[in-house]
Amino acid sequence: MHYFDSVPDRVLARKWLVWLLVIGITAFAIAGLGRIRFDMTIEGWFADDDPTIVSMDAFRARFGSDDHLYIVYRAKDGDVFSAQSLAAARALRRDLTERMLQADAHSPLKRIVKITTLDNAPVLKVEDDALVSRNLVPPKIPDGKEELLAIARTAHSQRSLPQQYFSRDHRYGGILVETNFGAIPVDFEARASQSMGTGAGKLDMDSLSMAYDGKAQAGRVKFQPTDLGQYLDFINAVKVTLAKPEFASRFDFHPVGNPASTEYNMQMLQEMGALYMAMLAIMVAVLWFLFRSFSGVLWPALTVVLGAVWTIGIASWLGVTFTAFLILTVAMILVVGIADSIHILSGYEYFRNQGQDHRTALRSSYHSSANACFLTAVTSAVGMLSVLFTPIVPIQVFGATTAAGIFVTFLFSIFALPAMVDLWWARRRPAAQGDRPRKGAALAGLAGRFVPNVGVLVQRALTHVFPFVLKYRYPIAVFWAVVLAICVVGMAQLRIDTDARSMFPREAKIRGDMDIADRTMLGSQSLKVYFDLGQEYALHDPYVLNRIDALQRTIETRYQKYVVRTLSLVDVAKSSYKALNEDRPDMYVVPPTRAALANTFFMFDNSNPSERRKMVSDDYSKAHIDVALRNGGSYEYTRVFQAMQRDIDAATADLKKRYPDAKASVTGLFTLMMQGSDYLSWTSLSEFFWSIVTISVILLLIFGSLKAGIVSVAANAVPVMLTFGLMGLFGVPLDFNTVLIAPIVLGMAVDDTIHFISHYRHEVARDGDMHRALRDTLREAGQAVTYTAMILALGLGVLALSSSPGNANVGIYGALAVLVGWLCELLLTPSVILILGLKFEGKHEPAAGPAHELAA
């Protein structure tokens, strides 16, 4: 007799203690939910000491935030340089600025550092032999055609203005709202107090975030993450100005950037919440159809809900920070928990219908299913723990919490279900003599008159499965082999690609806004090439600037499909030098000597010190290239970044000849997102592969048979391979969303395979009759497998209704994979067992006996 055979009797002997423990732990876990912490930032994907994050922090410490709001607007009069459009743009900037200045300290508008529109775009001029920075549009906006054309000509002559503040055809304009998102130091309050105490005067967040420069920098500065709520509050506050009639009547607005996209991200999160509630409702409905009792609905649902609450609540008490992968953790708990509880309750119902009394049926069900539930929990948990070797922090947290959640739910299923069933279980059939009546039976019976008995229909259908498999076992195996071969071809075509634009609903305005920014303006994305020459005033060397200039031209020409424009200190040096030399076109060059270059920078610093600080450090040892990009997917951009890095390395190698400590790197939020998404998908796919290998080895050790290992690997691998193969054939990319399908389906497949093979091993141990063993296994385990597949397929299918293409694909292909896994268990697994002649000779425990004879 197995240990689990006696669990029902032990639990029922102490059922009140069990209920007290359940209530106590649940209360403790619910209290922990109030301490839950989320990190939804891109930076949260990487370890704190990851070189990409270190480079990002170094950039922000010296140059401030690169996380801004860019508002593209279309002038309804067709010309952004018309007097009316220029006046409206100026009034909009002033309105937003005044609201920011008048807002209280906690207003989201206080995130604004600077607002630049076409009217105050900086233009370098020489006045009285001094270089000065003036606004493009004078204080009094002219209304004459010639004066307005002169402003437009000046704007076109400036390298930094076209496509950033106006389109080539003058139909669109741009408003750059610079913020301090992501650039507020973690210890801002302490540093601010220290600066105030030393007489530094008033210090705002932006000045402090850029105050650590050159030698003043002591160690690495770390910055506060930005959550979705802060972005949302900010864009909503900005939209108050944009919605005013005097501006809305003049312009159509198309904002892009993280604050703009967050609005749609929040809408999708709300939609996903509603869809998950619908998923739960459908699962509840299917449970009722299957068990035809409200107790059959309550206990499985309560098992997975409390399993998730316990896991999340206790992890919150331990200080775990969650990410978006929490949804996947809950999904895995749902998959494994529902499957385990259904196997036990389905077995209990099956044995009750065979005439066994309440306690005997519980023992029989635990004998046939509990050991398999334990093996499932161990195998799935070990598979999840295999992802701990990935360097991506959210995946590590996901693996650990999911493994813990699977085991917690298993413990709940095993040690709490007997007490639950004993408290309330409404039979589908009339109770045998001596059985006490159960609550809810009358109501369930009344509803049952109008609803077909799904359980009876399933049993009738399952009786025809074995004869079909016995007759066509070889064609079935060949069919699945051909399907698998096609899947391999499809998987070879599967592309790993996360596109920020394609993640939004097709009808979402943000998609059109990004298209307009990419097509007419500076693009919807950007990256930074960060240089650290390792020596003071290295950037006063013309050789350095000429090499950076050559790199900019290389980036603009070699990657012109993606790059709109580059801008750096070099462009400022050339523009300033040209202005200081009578605006002669031939003087748009890097000053030829160190002295001339130093003098040019000195004059530029005097004319516009704030702009200078955004481009080069105080000691002229660090600078950056701002690369404006069109939106694209991680598949393309990861390769572009790699090629670009080779160009940067070549430039750095040249610089090292004079400055041995020189180094350069690609950084920026878009870089993080593309590299993180691509690496996340590849890592998830790789870890999924190793999970299959790990689980297969465990199953081989568990069943102690090479043939059983082959059967289990086939049943586990086919569903996911088929799904990914079809995605490859239909051109659906594996992205941040669809990569979530694999662990869900693998968890279900492993659960069903272990239950099926374990039950078959017990049955074939009775007399070695494979045919009878498979027939009985299909009737009992096949019923639970069918129930699980119906619940999960219908539940996941709800996600197909999502407006987000990524989430909809999870629903479509997730439900498909579940159904394929179900067919594999009912058709492929018994076919392979018959072909291989799997009997587990010498591997079973003869004393165990048949499950339904334990009461004898």
C-alpha cells in the first residue's frame, strides 16, 4: 500500500485541525497580499550588475533621462510654419509650462524638465563676435509671408531641427517634452538634503540627476524605477492641455513614447483582467457540467485559488518582487492544480458509481491518482526550477515562485480535498443505502433535467477509443510522426520577434501615431551610443570628434532603413564653428586644432550651458550619439544592434590608440527592450527545451523503463512542437506573449502523461493483460484527462477574444495545444504502448492490487 492510500483516513480523523490550518494559513497569506510589490519596468528584466544596466545608469547619471514624451501634431491649416500654427504651438508650450510651475510638488507635471516646440527651438547665431543661442521664432510672430518663409529657411538650415520639430512637407510638427523619468536617484531625498545643507541652494530632481559628473561622481548612481501608474498620471495630465479647444481646433495630436503607450498598456491589462474573470467563469461552468454538482465546482476552484493566494501571499511576506510573469505563475498553478483535483475527484466519482462507499472511494481514488499527483508536482517543479540558470531576473522569480506554487497546490489538493469532500459532495446518482444526503443535491438534480450528463457521454465515448486504437495503432503512430515532421519544418521557420507596435490592438490609435512618427518625423524610438574616453578633455581633440563623426555617417548610411538621423557633440561643434565663421558652408567642419575646438566649445557653453550639459560631461571625457530610429521588431533590431556594435568597436579601437581607456556601448530604453525581449524569448525557448530534457530524464527514472521514457517524451513534446510548428508555418512570431504557451502546455502534458502511465502501470500489474489495462485506464484516467482538456481549452480559448494580437495568439494556440495534448494522451500514448509492448515487468508492486479492489 502506498503512503497516500492512508491519507484520506488520516485527514478525516483530524479534519477540524485541517480546516483550522487552512483558515489560518489563508488569513496569513491574504495579509501578505497587502505587501505585494511589482516591478513592470524594462530595467527589471536585468540583474542589477548587468553591463547593459550599468551603462544605462552611467548615461543617466551624466546626461539625465532619455525617457521622454514626443508629441507629433498635424496642423489643420496644412502648414506648421503659418502664423496661426506657430502661435498655437507657443501658447500650448506656455500653457503646459505654467501648469507645471503652478502644480503642487506631487503633481505628475513636475516630471517635466523642458518643453521644446518649433517656436523655441534653439538656433546658434553670432552677435557682437559672441556665439548666442536664440529661439527660432522671434517674440513677436510675424504674419508676413516673406518673414515666415525666412523662419522656415532658417529651420531647414539647422541639422538638429528638421524632422524633430517639423516634417519636410511642413504638415507635421513635433513637441519634445523632456522628463526625469528613470533619472531620479534612489537616494534623492538624502542627496537633496545634503546639497541644501551645504549651501547649494534650490536643487530640483533633474539637476540632481545630472549633478554627478566627471570627478564629482563617487561610485555608481542607482535610479528609482518608473511604474505604469506614474506614466499614466503624467500622460493624462498632459492631455488636459492637448484637449483644450484652442489647441484641439488647430492640431491633431499623435503622442509617442513610454507615457503615451502606457495608456494602452493599462487598457490591455484591464481587458486581460476581465478575460481572466471570464476564463474562470467558463471553467466553473465546465466543472458544473462535468460533475453536475456545485460541490464539484467549489472544491477544484477553491483549491487553485487558495494555492495561488498562499503562494503569492507567502512570497510577498518574504519580500519577493513580482513582474508581469505573475500571470503565468497563476496560470501554471491553475493548470496543475485543476488537473490534480480533477483526477482525484473524477476518480472518487468513478469509484462511487462503481458502488463503493464514501471512504472507500476516497481511498481508491488516492491509490490510483495521489502518487501520480506527487510525481507530477515534483517533475513540474523541477522543470520550473531549471530556469533559475537564466540571467533574466523575472524568469528566475517566475521559476522559483511557480515551482513553489505547484507544490503548495499539490499539498492543498492532497491534504485538504478529503476534508472538503467529506464536508460536502453532491452525488450525480442516487446515493446507496446508508449514505447520508448531501446539500445541494436537489438543486443540482433539478438543473440536471435540462442539461445533458456530460460525464455519461464522456464514458460512452471512451469505450470506443481502445478498439479504435487497437485496430489503427500503426496508422495513428505514422500520422503523428508525419505531423511531427511537418512541425519540425514549421519550427525551423519560427521567428522570435517582439514588436512594440504589434503588441497593441490593431485599431489602437497608438499604432497610427507610431506610423506617423516613423513616416514623417524623427521616428518613434531612439538609442544612445555612450562614449567614455577615460581622460579629461579628450573631446577637445579634433581626431576624436572626426572619428565620432565618421561613425555617425556610417550609422546613417549603413542602417538607413532604421535610422532617421544621428546627433552628437560633433554636430554642435560643426554648427558653432560655421556660425563663428560667417555661416560659410565650407566651415561646417570640426575645428582643425585643439585650441580652436576648445574655444568653440567655450563659446557654445556660454551660449547654451544646459544644452551643452546634455551632450558632454563637464570634463569633456564623456559624450553620446543620439540615434533616432523607426519602430521595428526585436528580430531585426537585435541584429542591427550587433552590427552597429561592431562598427562602434572599430571606432573605439581607433580611439584607443590615443586614449587606451576609451570605451563605448549602445544603451537606451529601446535597446533594453529589444535586447531583453529577444533574449527573453530565446532564453525561454532554450529553458523550455532543457525543461523537456530534465522532465524526460525524471520520468525515465520514475518509471524505470526506456520504453516508458519514449512514451512520455512523445506525449509531452508533440503538443508544443505542433503549436510552435503551426506558428512558424503561419508566420506568427514567438514574442513576449506567445512564449508563455510552452510552459502551460508542458505542465498539462506532463500531468496527464504521468497520470495515464501511472494508472496503466497499476492496471497492467494485475495480470499483465495490456489490452484490459489500457481499456480500464482509458475509462478512468481518460475521463480525467478529458475533463482537464475541456476546462483548459475553453478557458484559454477566452483569450482569443482579446483585442491584443499577442494575447489573442496565446488563447488560440494555447487552446489548440491543449486539445492536441488531449488527443496524444487518448490516441498516441496507448498506440505507442501497444507497439512497444510496454508491460513494466519487474517494475511494479504486485501487492498493490487493482485500485477498485482495495476495499475488498
